[in-house]
Amino acid sequence: MLSQNLDRENSCPDRNGYKVRAFARAIEVIGALEEPVRDVGQVKKLKGVGVGISNRIDAFLSGKDYDPAAATELSKGTSKSKARKDSDPEETRRKMIVRSLTSVSGIGYYTPTAAKALIDAGCMSIGDLKKPKFFDMLSPLQQTGARYHEHLGRPVERSQAELLAKFISENISCKFDVELVGSYRRGAQSFPGVDIMLTHPSHVHVPTPPSKNGSVTQGINSAPFRTPSRKLREAQDSLLFRDVVFPLESRGLVAETLLLGSKKWQGVIRLPERTVDGTWEERSQRIERIREQQGLYIRLDLNLAPMKSKGAALLALTGDKEFSLDIRTKAAQLGLLLNEFGLWRWTSDPSLPADAEEGYWTFIEGESEVAILRELGVNYVKPIKRNFAYLANSDSNASTIKKGRPRKKVL
């Protein structure tokens, strides 16, 4: 039922990107349930299933047609109550403080529980966060966000990102290919942080998606390479930490680590500086200045992609989010799964009964962005045009999917 809503919304001339995301997210979380949905109460509290989708599911299970107008009328009473609450000056002030505190990395906007607990304890501003009483209430990740909040709030310029990429290239093995992705690759003049994709000739293993009975919507809205390592030792023994993160730490670039996995590292770094003669400042100077928190600090994401997944990784890491969701949704419509490692098709095991759900994923394509988009029947879109506004308005946009089954390719 939700898949039909998703298909219908995608085919509308005035396609609503927010609805597309909502339907795709709901399909993913409901598809992960172990039992079939027989009552709307099973899904109401699931993250990603809002009131509107709950009402649609309730109507479907009851054998009724969903009436948006009736659902809107039902919610009016709640809206009036909320409006009265919002008019309370104290409540308005509290919301402003929550909004301010949740701008700190790690405290979170969508789940502002930590911010509310801080306010209840007497914290009234971001400046208060550094007071011992409130600072001790924060997790290590939130403490880092508070410590570097002023720095992380400043935009990073293209020239700064290029300087950083050059420093990294010169201070790790020359076998690594270092490529700026994210907003930089989309042509933005400034951005909140720097995203880098790394490839190495020895890193070739492509992880197969979890089976989930062939669900093609799994991870459709998830961040690329963010799957954490099960053990710290696993991450520390990885190529990413051993040959990239550790050398950069020892050379005085890394200030704080926020996330460490075998394929993704995220942290705060101090932008390297050059001396008057054009050489890099001394390693000891960089380490000392980090200790004294001098210089300019930015967020850095390092992503290690398998060589055979370079094209899929570039698609996922370049974005934007709307574009990534759009092409992953198109893949799902064709019965395929697209993630940061490649394009996959679920193949049922011929040795099992026809109605059995067990099977395996077959790798189709991953090395080339052009080839992946071609398999989806989508025209190649230049990185600088990868945004929802372009897709919605371009005459040659990626909304039209060519019919036909993509070719198979086995690793």
C-alpha cells in the first residue's frame, strides 16, 4: 500500500520530495518488522511513521478509502491546543533555548532530550554549556561539540578544503587516492565541513547487503559508510585507522575523534598552516597549538571505499540528500538495491521452493557513476547539478526510468 503511494507521488508532475522521503522511510522501518502488520498500533510508535502515514495504514487495514480532508479535520483540535501552548511566552522562550542548544553537534535537533535536561538543570545558553556543572552532564561527543561550537559553525571555503586535502595526500601513503566529495564536488563555494573519499588498491572487498529477505528499500535514507565496527579493536586494525587516521594524528592534524569505524572516521581537525616560505608548519607546533586550541578547527569526514565500489561511493558521498534518495528510490522501483557499495539484485535460491523467501544478492555495477545511472535508465547528472531543484525542473531529468532489466554482473 505504501509502495503504491510512493510510486504515485514519484510520478506526479508536482512531486513532493518530503512525501517521497516520508513514504520511503516508513517502508524501510515497517519492512524491518518480524511480523506482518495487522493493527495500526504496531506501527504508530515506530520512528519514521507519522500521523498521516498511520492514518493511511489504519484506513487500509479497515478496508476504507483514505480521506485526507477527514484526517485534517481530526487533527484540528490538536493543532488549536498546540497553538494555545505556543502562545505562552515562557514556552516560547524555552523553545528558543532548546533550538540554540540543539545547534551544538551531538546534542541533536530531532531528539532534543539532552537539551531539555540541561534547561531543567538551569542551563540557559550555549555559553553556559562550558560551566563544569553542565559540561559534566554532556557525553564525550557533546563535550567536543560544545568545545568547538564556534569553529564548527563557521563555513569552510573551497581553498581551505583543497589545502587540507593536499596536506592529507602528502602525509599518508601515496597509494591512496584522496578525493574531495560532498558539497565541494557539487560546486558549493562554502560548506559546514569537509568530506573526503579514499580508495586504495589493496582495499577491494565489497560487503554484501544484509539479506532482509531481499528488501530493496533497506538503508534507503541512511548515511553512507556509517555502520560502526562491532569492536574498537576491529576499527583500530583497519586500513583506514592504521594507514590514514593514525599518521594524521601523529602529524598534529587531528584534534578530536567523533566517530571511528573500519570504513568511516569523523572528527575535528585543526586546519594546517603554511609558513612564510610556503612550507608546512612544524609538527611540534601543530601539536602544541591543538593543545592550546589555537587556529581554525573544522569537521572532517574520511570515507574508505572499495575500488570496485568507487562509482557507487561517489554517488552516495556527493549527494545531495534529495538526489541520493531519488536514485535509490528509482532503483527500488526496478526491484534493485542501491547503496554506497554498488547496485544489487536479489536472486532467489533455485534449490528452494518457489514460495521461499531465502536467496542472495547479485552485484550488478559499482565502479562507475555513469554505468550505475545507465543501469537505472537515468541520464548522467553532473555533480554541480545534483540537487532536487534541478531534478524537478530539468527537461532531461532523472525522473523518467527506462523500462527493461539491468544486466547482471557477478563479483
